[in-house]
Amino acid sequence: MLKIKNDFYAKYLDTDGRFWEVKKGIYRIQVEKRKNLLGFKNYDEVELKDKMFIDVSKNKISSAYRVRTYCNYKDGKYDLSNIADNTVILFPDLETKRKIGFHIYNDNSVDVPYDKFVTEVTDVWEERTPIKGFKFEEEPIVYLKKNGVWLVEH
């Protein structure tokens, strides 16, 4: 299943993970559990058993950025918010709201079955933007699907 990355991310020793400040000047980087990640620890909490973390100082982070995921679906641009219970949750941008007849202040989502989404969506991409105070050494746009062709596992 496609993984949506809408959060703050940091790169530490060539590993990208979600990150946040845990105390002044110390940041936690969290990744999916895997072997051979030097210094990463397992969580004690059962609900986080599939994740690992490391706490590092700011100067150990080689790049940090915010990710928002978007898609082109049925002639409109959407914020790809989440995937839950085999349903993709999309929020249309302003122009798309007008096209599909939503009021501009309507914050309703468009919910699409996952199987339908993966076949009908034409483009899916991540927009990566810098976080103030950190280096930004990332591609600003990373395509997951482009012109109807998936570039990642879905």
C-alpha cells in the first residue's frame, strides 16, 4: 500500500525519518523498524513496535524539510491527506473545488476506494519545503506516479 508522507522529515546518516524537537536543541528522528541502523532504539510502547528512533542534536541533521503529498485525480489537484480502511482521503484545491461544485469554504474530503485511486490517479508527488534554521538538500518535488506510471511500490 502507498505510504503518505505529510509531516516534518530530517535526514541523519543517509536515513530519512519523521522528526520533532523533544527538548531544547535535541530532535527525535523516527523511522520504520529495520536492521542495521546504528544508534537507533526500539520503542517500549506496543503501539510503536514497528518503529525505531534516535535522539540527536541539530548539528547532526544534514537536511530537514516539510512534506505535503498531492495528486492529479479526475482533472483536479488534491491534497492527498491519508489512506485509511482502504480509502484514500483527498482534499481538493481551490480551483478543483470550483470545478466539482464545492463552495470555496467547504472543507469536505473526497473519499476514493484505494483500488480505484491507484488505477485512476494520473500523478502523485511530494512537495518538499525547507524548515527554517535547517539545511535543505532535497529535491523540492519527488514524483511517486508520473504520467500514469508508478515510480514507487503501491
